[in-house]
Amino acid sequence: MSVIEIIDIMDYVGDGKRPFVEGSEILKYNHIIEFGLKEQTKNKLVIMALCLQTSNINGHPHEVLVTKTIHEGNVNVSGSCSCKAGTGKCKHVVGVILKLQKTSIDSLEELSCTELCQQWGKVKSIGTEMYQTIPVKKFCHVEKYISPYSETLPDVLPNNIEEIVYETLIEGIELDPNISDKFKIHFDVPQGGHLSSNAGLHKQFINLMDQ
């Protein structure tokens, strides 16, 4: 026999769909990390539970209390939560109630407030373990980014560097032979020489373009 029957949950939550949807998500993602009996009499059950904060997984969990009473055959369910909403019908309470619907009364174990706090101390790393940070580059659909500047000019330039640069710049452009000499480039680099820095070559090119 379940701790709480589905019909009693429906009576407690009411016509609203949202508590069921959000409570089901709490249950689905295993955010209820501990629960047990705080009090039990012939006509009353009080269940305590710990539920991870969705906005702060590694923070102290919400403390949830669910009470089931029976009076003259009528079942009444109520709940409370330490979250800011504090409505008694928040997603954490509904999530715990849905968990209890899947739990038999015989399987419930007694759990005091002290034991609940001690249990949290043992499993407080569970949020980190459930939601480990994964770099974007680890995802299969993300291609490795290759910078266009990953390859730089070599320190030693070929003897015909001026011709190579000139031919590259005018490739596909028809120039008047009478004015083409104006576009020829002369870099201050000795043939077969070395560049102390690529910045020097870049600066000369920029100066040329500004002319």
C-alpha cells in the first residue's frame, strides 16, 4: 500500500497543472535525496525529506514536511517547505508527495531531524556529482576552433618575397601597364634575410595601403 494514494494527491493539489508538471520534474531528476518518518500514529503520518535546490544545487537542500491524517475514513494531506515560495503546494512538496505515492508504508524508515542533518552531511556532494561541469569542447557537435592566426610568417623569407606578395595582391586584377609600377611593393627586408618580428612587415604593408 502506498504512503499516499494518487486520488489524495489530486485532492491536495487541486485543478492546477503546473504543480504536477514541476513536481514530476523534481522526481524525475532525483532531487529528493532523503526522506523518512518523523512521526507515526494510528491516524497520522509525518514524513520529512530533503530536496535539492534547483537554483543552487550545491546549497543546503530544502526541508520538506508532508503530513497525512485520517479522520473518519477521510484522508487529508498537507505539506510545508523551507523554500521561498512557502505555499505548501510548491514543486518540492508535490515532488515528495509523488515520491511517497511510489513508496510503500512498510518501507518507510524513521528519521529524526538530527539524522536528517547528518545524512545531508554525508551526501552534500551529490549535487556536484549529478551536475558535473563539462567544457563545451567536449560535446561531440562542437568543432574545434582553429584560429586563422595560428600560423605566422616564417623568420626566414624566400628571396623572391616581393614578387610573391605583389603577384598575390594583383591576382585577378587587370592593371594598366603604364601605372602598374605604382603598385609594386618594396619591403625593407634583405633577400634571404630574417624578420625580427612580423609586426614590422605588417606595418610596412599598412603604410603602403595608406599612400
